[in-house]
Amino acid sequence: MKMVTEYACEHCGAQLLKPAPELRGITPGKAGNSCEECGHSTDLGKMARFQWPPSLKAMVDRLCNPLERKQLRLDPEGFVSNQLHSKLRALGKPPIEVEPGSTPITIRFK
């Protein structure tokens, strides 16, 4: 199964290594681990926050606002258990699980 890896700033949760169409206006040569929002440079080994199937990513992108997506990238396990499960349940969507032992963490439908 194809997985999408979420890369994020370890300080604020902003997305790093954005897809090419989202890079308009960024100075060429800027380091991929440098956050545009807070200026923090995340260690390369900590940039990959989690991975998940494209269908789950699309669903969460529709359900969650940008601040919530930052929270998800900062604390995947906490956000899934405290906020995302209830949002998905309210819409009748299947539950999801977090596999913390994988590298990076894997989030998927149960």
C-alpha cells in the first residue's frame, strides 16, 4: 500500500518538504529542514513525523483546519486519540490506529 510521509517542523508542526506546486514564491536553495513559519531548523532525522495512506490524508485534510493539522504533525498519537477519533466517529468513518513502533509512525485504518 502506498503511504504518504508527513514532514514537519519539530517546533511548531508546520509542514516541511512541501509538494512542488506549493513552493511558489520560496527562495530557491532554501534548506528543506528550515521552517518558513517559525524559522526553526529541524534535525533531518526528526522531520518525518508519520506516514499514512493517501485516502486517510485526504479525509483528514477535509476534516481538520490548518492548526489541527499542525497539532497532528506535532503529536500524532495524542491528536488521533484526543481529537481525530471523535471527528471520524461523528461522520461514521472507520476507526484508525497508530503504530508507534514503525519508523516513521504509521497511521492507518483499522
